[in-house]
Amino acid sequence: LRSLCYSKSLINRIKLTDNGLLIHGEKVYTTHHMQPGERLEVTLPREPSSEHIVPTPMSLSILYEDEDLMVINKAANVPIHPSQGNFSNSLANGLAWYFEQKQQTFVFRAINRLDRDTTGLLIVAKNALSSCILSDMVKKRQIHRTYLAAVNGNLSDQPEGTIDVPIARLPGSTIARIPDPVHGESAVTHYRLLSYQSGTDTSLLEIRLETGRTHQIRVHMAHIGHPILGDTVYGAKKPVPGLQGQCLHAVGLRFLHPRTGELVELWCDLPEAFQTQLRKLENRG
């Protein structure tokens, strides 16, 4: 079971579940040594819904859903988890309402993370096993993520590159991160220039992640002198008129399904605000 990415905590819960482990209809324990021809049947434990997540009606863009997972195209200005000041307006609240309408229990298990103002594709596991397997895939860098970003400045002299700079928390801050080659965690970002508008000095990039540190793309792009357009934490302090958040969108996901092993590949369009901003840049350019 461990080799199939069942976590220790999940195995312990299965052991406490009635008929959690069966071979030919007979209950067995984890000490059992399986023999050729035996088939193990595993029943996942029933779980109550996540506590303290208030169901809140919310428009959700669900691109894919089956019994194991769902992929959501997250909108801007939507935090992932409830927090102080965001008790009922997070994605978790919207999903709690979604499953309440279906009269199903709901435990929030976001596999990848997106900042509040970053839009795009997000994986949510629908059971404990798919969560274990997908989380292990994240650690092994087997979930491939592609982003589009509009950044300040011209990268035409280096249209492709890799930023390999560790990232750490900014001392004294609970939110901001900084490049920190000494104490930071490994962070690797690949980028490719798609277009450049000289009139506005703005580059459109395709970005791929190897790691998923907090604010990784935003920190790395600012570190090389090309902060993301609209990023008021790591770039210009004044927001871009008419733009909510920054021009950063998780446009693509590619991974193997945790149960079937089949390839799941999804792409989504840029949000309207991002497209509008690009049109403005083209017109000005």
C-alpha cells in the first residue's frame, strides 16, 4: 500500500474502518503477507465534511470532474482557503456550497496553490487516496504546470531561460518572499518569450514550473528585473487601472490520473481582464 502512495495516516484510518482490508471477502490486517492470486480490496473510510468552512454560493468554472478529482479555473480575487478577513469568500467556501447542493460530504484538498489574484487551473482531490497520490506527484514534479504572464521590460536578448534561485520568507512578514540562496528552499522556473511590445515595454511569457514555492513566479521575475504587470508586492506599487490583481494565469495542466494512469491534459482561456490588458498594450504599442 505504501508503494502505491497510501500515506501512513490513511492506512491507519483504513485499519479502523469496518472491512477496510479484505481478501476474498475475509478481513485481513496489514501484517498479512499476500500470496500469488490474492486480490486485496480496500475500502476508504467515510469522512465528515470539513469543519468551519461556511458554504457560500459562488460561480465555479469546473473544467473536469470525476469521482477522484476536479480541475477548476479559478477566478481573480478568490483566495484558496478561508482566513482572517476572508471567512466566507474563498474557493473552499464555494466548493462546500457546490457539494452541499449535491448532498455530498466535502473535505477540501487543494493539490496545487494559486495566489488570490492569480487565475487559472487548480486541482482539487475528492478523496483521501487521490489526495495522497497527487500530493506525491507534486513532490516528484510529475504534475506539469504552464502559466502565461505579462511582465515589464524586454527579454528579447534572452528569449528563453531558467531561473534557479532558492526562495525564503521575508523576515518579519507572513506573506512576502525573497530570493535567498543560503536559507531558501529550491525553486526553479523556466520561461519563454512569446511576444514583446516595444511601445509599452512589456513582454508576454510562457512559464513552466518545476517547483511550487509561494509566490515563486512573482519573486523570480522580479529578481531578474522583470516584475509581473500589476504585481503591487514585487513590482510597481500602484495598481494597473482596470486590472484586478496581476497578469499571471495558470493556463495548462498535464498529469497522469491518480487511479487510471491515463493522461489528463487541460488548457483554459485567459480571463477577460488579462485579454483586455493585452489588447490595450497592443494598441499602445
